[in-house]
Amino acid sequence: MRLIHLTLPVCLFLPACAAKRETAEKPKKPPAFSRLFSFLQPKKKSKPPEATPVDWTGEIRMVNSPGNFVLVESTSATTPVAGEKYLAMRGATETAVLRMTSLRNHPFLIADIISGEPATGDRIYLPTPTAKPTATPTPGKKPEPTPPPTTAPPPSIEPEVTTRPQLPAAQEPPLPLPE
């Protein structure tokens, strides 16, 4: 009897194990030997970053050395930001560093010369935008001073109550009427 109890489960489950097949292939692991010497295998090269073309802002049309500024004709669709530092290029050579002013009369812009010697025909571009552009003051216009902070008490939330003033208790007799 005991033999039947042991052979019955074996007979029932043995065919189930034989019928079981794996449908998905397991990923093949490289042999342990090749994993040890993986540093000798050439590494896959990543693609180099693509160069972005320079977005030229404009071209210098006039240089005023005594006034330390240049007149730039804008060729870009974007509006330059006052206070940004631009580079002037002649061919592949950097000729000057310019700071854009707030003065503009489309398509012409004015930029202050920070360093270098720009020439007519040099092209300018914005290498990297700065975090906080500084505004350039316009000539003949004084900057407005900022008002000091006020320390007035906050307005009250209670509604105002208006009443008529009371007349004094002792009143004069009324004037007699003309006859």
C-alpha cells in the first residue's frame, strides 16, 4: 500500500515535467574567462557631439574709437539683450569683446567696446548668454533713483463709522424774521 502512495504522485508529476518547455531564450552569458579579460576588448565608441553652427548677430558697420563704441547692423531674427557680451570675429580670429547697449534703431544696434580693436566688416555673435545682463545707461538721461521703502502701518481692516456731529446743548435762539 505504501508503494502505491509513492508511485502514484511520481507517475502523475513525471509527465508534467517532461512536457514543460521554455519558450523564451535565456540571454547567453559570456564565459567567465572572457569576463576576466574584458578590459582587453575594444570599447564601443560613442558618437562625438555635433557642432552647432554659429548664430551671427550682425556685422560692424562703423567703429568710433574716441567714443569707444561700434554701430552694428543686425542680421539675426532674435533681439539682442542689453548688457550681453558679444565677440567680434574677422575670419577665424577674435578681434574684440563688445557689450550690447539698450540703444537700437532697427536694424542698427550700438555696442560698447570692452577690449580689442574691432574693424568695419567684423561679424559679431553671442558665445554664451550671461545670467544677469546689466543695462547700459542712455546718454543724457539720468537714472531714476529707487524710492526708499516705506514703513507705513498696514491698513486697518475695521470699517470706518461715520456719525453726524452733535450740536451743543445750549443753543442760541433763532434770529427774528424780517417783517
